[in-house]
Amino acid sequence: MVNRKENKESITIIWFDSNIHSHNLTENINERLCEINDYILYYNEIDPCINYIQSIDKEKIFMITSSKDISQISIQINNLPQINSIFIFDFDKNQSNEFAFEHFKFIGFYTDLDNLYSSIKEQIEDEDKLVQTFSFFNQFEYLTQNLSKQTSNLFWYQLFNKIILQLSNDQLTKNEMIDFCHQYYQNNLKLIDKFKYEYHSNKVIQWFMKRSFPYKMIKKALQTKDIDQLMTLKYFIKDLIQSFENHCQNIIQDENKNLIVYRGMKLSKEQLEEFRQNEGKLFLSNEFLTATRSYSNALNFAIKLTKQTNAIATILEIECKLKDFDKNIIFIDRNKSDDLSNQDDILFNLNVTFHLNKVEFHENIWIIKLSISNEGKIILEKYIEDTRQQIGDISIEIIFGRLMLDM
């Protein structure tokens, strides 16, 4: 078993094969997998494998196993929500001519490594484009009570946004980030070295939308509120947040015009019900959200995501009033990057809050209607004011620190 370091990304690949050592699993296979996903573990015994999976609570697991071994772990898999996708691979192409396996997490059966790599890569890319975590807030309760003792994701992400902009960005902070990533990605340094020599702040959007490095690290750190990791990556994150301040919005001339954008996604039944129960409240995505101006692109993406799962195809429909929120939206120039999906027309800032207007079922798909709201900003200002009235005129950094201690 290899790679026991802490996973700084959101997906772990586990390869379970009782005869894995007899297959001469070469370094080349591991290198190819590392190009797709950094964190990989190999097991040939079922108990340690299941024990590790059960210990995971912050990552999704992509499992590779053989047609022979799937039978002995299929019962356990049903009770392991950590497992996101199952890939069956046989080194012996003649071993499984009559292979049959049904499971809603089953992606496919493979005897060719290149086909396996391609399938895993596609599934990870789709998974990375999903809204993994989100939060709801009852703004009416927040505005009618003392907020000095309230702890909330809303405050955390908005205060973090403010603090990052106050930090210095120089060669030292860049070197700190690169040195850390050199150690972490020691098996796959090509992209790190490219970043070291070619990155410039005016290319931050292109780099972020690659959805590899440093996107995966940032996404995991934001989801888990890993402040140490976020500070390690602050050189890039500040450039990203600063780009919203600097970005010139010339695409739409009529500043009073409303813009409707969409995002295809998948939700579990429980998540969809959570949206339905929180109509009229505020919604926060806990990440830098992307969207498209094309409803058909969002629809196609949502349908694609649900072909091999039991999840529900859903579309976010977001209304934006550009004159009020131009510093929270970036129109992505698709001509500057080859890494964009059909959902990457619009990028929303981390601190954007949305009002959840309505959830409805229309033409065989669930539509979640949102609009950008300034209520989150108002709530944050009240929280800061209440905290300072209680303690004194303290800095944003101290307020953020107190919030972290209370969470």
C-alpha cells in the first residue's frame, strides 16, 4: 500500500485486487493514475480496505476492483456511502467473458488500461464540476437577534474573502506555495513546474478553470474550511478573488439588464428535499461557482451526470442584476482556454449569496430558481457590528479568529 499522506484533494482512488502483486503492477500504471488523481491506495486484503473506507468522511472514493473480487465486497459496498464510483478491471482478458454486475455506482467493466484511465478521468472531471457542499440561512432570524454569538458558514466564507484581500502577495508567498506543492505532488511535478515558470496573475482564471492544480486543492480546502491549507495557497487565491475587483465587465452594455444563467447538477433525494424545505432562505455554495448562459448546455450536463447513478437531474437557474453585483461575477473568455466545459461561461465570487426563490418540477427536470442577493452582506455587517459592540473595535482578522474558535 502506498501514498499514506493526508489527501489534500476531494477524491481517493482505491485499487482492491486480492492478486494485485501477481499482476506486476508497474510504476507506469501508478504514474498514469497519478496524472488523473494524486491520491491512490492499493489493497490486496479486504478487511484493511473496508476499514480505511469506513474511516473516510471528507473524500469520495473511486474503487477499482476485479470481477473475481467484486463478489466478496459487494455487500459491504452497499453500506459505504463514501464510495462514489466502481470500476471493474481484469488483467486477464479471458477471465470475465460472462461477467455481470449491477449496482447504481457501477461505471463499467474494462480489460484495457487506456479505456480504464479514460473512464476514470471523465468521471473525476464531471465530479469536480459538481456543487459538492452548500448551506442555507434564515435571514429573517439573523436580522432580528444579536449575531455576536452566531456561528455560520455565511460569515466564515465572507470574512475569509475579506481577509485574503488584505494579505501581501509577493515572491515569498509564491515560493511557499510552490515548495509545499512540490512535496505533495512529488510523483507528478509537470504541472507544478509549469506553474512556477509560466504563471502570472493575469492568467489566474485560465489556471483555475483547468480544474487540476491548484483548483482541486482549493476546492477541498474550502469545503473543509482548512484554513492552514488555504493560507498555503493564499498567493493564488488572492489573485483569484482580486480578479473580481479588477475584471472589466464590457459584455453587457445595459447595466439595468437582468442576466439569467444556469448550472446543471445532480442531487440526492435528501439534498433536493433540503432545497424544497428552504425556499425563501439564503443559499451559499461554499465554492467558486460556475454557470452557463445556455439552458441546453446545463440540461445536457445534468442528464449526463445522472445516467449511471440514482441521483436526480437538477438545474440551478440564477438571476443576476449586473449593476449591483458586477464585482461578484466574471464573464469567462472561452477563447483563452481549452479546458472549459459547456458550463463555464460565468464565474461567481466565493462570497456571493443567493436567495432561494422557488423549486419546481418542469418538463421532467427539477429547476431551482435563485437570485443574487445583498442580504448576505447586510447580515455580515450586522455580525461585525454586534461583535464589536460586545468586545470593542477589533480587526476583521480577530473577528474571523473568534468565529473559527466558536465553530
